[in-house]
Amino acid sequence: MLITEEDVEQVITARVVLDGLRDKLRITVNLEDRYRVLSLVTARMAIQDSCWML
């Protein structure tokens, strides 16, 4: 069986998959305060970098 780009796109845009990933990430981040800080810093840096590129 050949996995196409369309197959991957369908999976990564599926609501069930996105909800599951979001829930698992939220659980992981909330395990430890340091994980939450790292995720917030990373998100802020990504936003700043993307704004700079505009």
C-alpha cells in the first residue's frame, strides 16, 4: 500500500486526530510546570519570529 500526500493531509486535518493530539499535548504540558513554561516560551518565540518575517 502506498501512502500519498493526500492520505497524510486527510489524517492531519481530521478533527478526531487533532482533538486527540491536543488533549495528549495538554496532559503532557500540565504534568510539570517546567513543561508549561517551555511550551509558552516556544510559542511566544514562534509568534515573534513569524511577525518579524511579515
